[in-house]
Amino acid sequence: MGLLTNATQLIGDQRPERIAILTGAGISAESGLSTFRGTGGYWKQRKVEDLASLEGFERDPAVVWTWYEERRASMLAAQPNAAHRDLATLESHPTGYCKVITQNIDMLHTRAGSNHVLELHGNAFRARCIREETIVAIPDPLPNLPPHCECGALLRPDVVWFGETLDARIVAMASTAVQMADLFLIIGTSGFVSPACEMVALARKAVIVEINPEETPISRAAHIALRLPAAEAVPAIVKAIHASRSRTD
Ligand code: OAD
């Protein structure tokens, strides 16, 4: 019996009500978006410290904005895939919950219909004034790079860079969702970046299923590690969850 069948049977028996889902760049790979650490990933060609740190932004804000604008254009052109779409169908449950916790800034979960998305690393479609902290939607197209706030200070992408603190409210909500979960799905993350990689340790009550074609540091903690692409494995898992919920026994 294959591992995917094992996973769907386990889930069918368990009938999960409280579901936490952690996603990373791999879930959007089949929508055509690049990952960071995989073959052809951003960090194979570019330097993190130039593009995803405050120091890099202060050195050359136009370079950082150019990279985010190229990525934002790809994100806008991309469509949610079967994994994003099927996860969005899990939200309606009378007593339980389904929380998507994502490291992605591409908004594909929201565009697929998920309403409860906790964005750990912010969102590529918003900008923030570096002086006043005001948050604004990024005008389309941006007139010139780098853009400025009405107050005259620079705007930066409203994302979290390396060395920066995550929004404590979002981290607290994500941690609670994982602690209370009876099923924790970890999809398309290499598990190298904190605090996402530490969340698996909070899932003490949950069956943990990892979906990733490659082994990661998280794999050892997972009850089942499915070495499959997200758009193939997620629909089967979601189907098993819905089937378990519609059973009356
Ligand atoms: P990574 O690029 O580190 O990891 C992507 C993971 O997705 C890898 O483990 C791949 O094996 C897996 N993968 C690839 N294709 C897949 C598919 N079709 N289905 C499922 N999995 C697949 O991306 P993240 O873990 O998201 O932060 O990276 C975390 C953070 O590091 C990012 O949010 C970003 C980055 O630097 C910042 O920029 C602050």
C-alpha cells in the first residue's frame, strides 16, 4: 500500500476537525512561481542579503524594488493550482477550523478562496512607509522605483526580511492553531526558516503529514512524509477529509 493511501486512510479514521496547514514556496511551484532553495531557486542565483534584508534595501532600494516588482508581476500572472484551491474548500466546518499559515507573499491562497490565511512574511501587494509605518496598496503600475510615501519618505515592500521580527499577533495565532490542531499539513517548505520550521514541535496533538518531493529537516517529525508534488497529493488528502466528514457512523 502506498504512503498516500496510508495517509488518506489514517485521515479517514481520524476525522480531523481542527486543521493547521503550513505552506512554503513549493506549493506555488506548480503555479509557475520560483522557490528559494530548490534547483533554479532565487537564492541559487541572488544574494539574500542584497534582496531580503533592511541593509540591502538601505544600500540600494531600487534594486530591491525591481526584484519585488518582477516577482509581483509573476505572482499576478500566476493562477492558484489544485493544492491552493482544494485547501480553500476545508474552511467550512461547524465546530472545527482550518487555518492556513503561509510563508508565501504571493496571495495565491487568498485568490483560491481561503479566508483565514496567516501571512507570516507579509504580502508583496502592500507597501509600508519606512518613517510613519503606514501601509498602502501598491499602485499598479508603480510610477517609478523606488516609490515614496506622500510624506516624502521611502516606501518598502510590506514583507518580513531576514533579521526582522515577525508580527507577534500573527505568530501567536499561528502557534495556537498548530497547538490545537488534530491534523497538521506541512506543504512545500524546506523547513530552514524560523519560526515556521519550529512550528512542528508545537503540534503535539496532531497527525503530521508533510507533502514535499524532497526530504527536509521536518520529515523526521512527520508521521507520514509524502514525496509528491502538492498539486497531486493535496487533492487526495482533501478528498479524504471531506469523505470522513460526510460519514455518519
Ligand atoms: P524553499 O525554496 O526554501 O523550499 C521550497 C520547498 O518546496 C523545497 O523543500 C522543495 O523541495 C519543495 N517543493 C518544490 N516543488 C514542490 C511541489 N510541487 N510541491 C511541494 N513541494 C515542492 O521555500 P520556503 O521553505 O518557503 O523568506 O522558504 C522559506 C522562506 O525562505 C521564504 O519565505 C523566504 C525564503 O528566504 C524571505 O524572503 C524572508
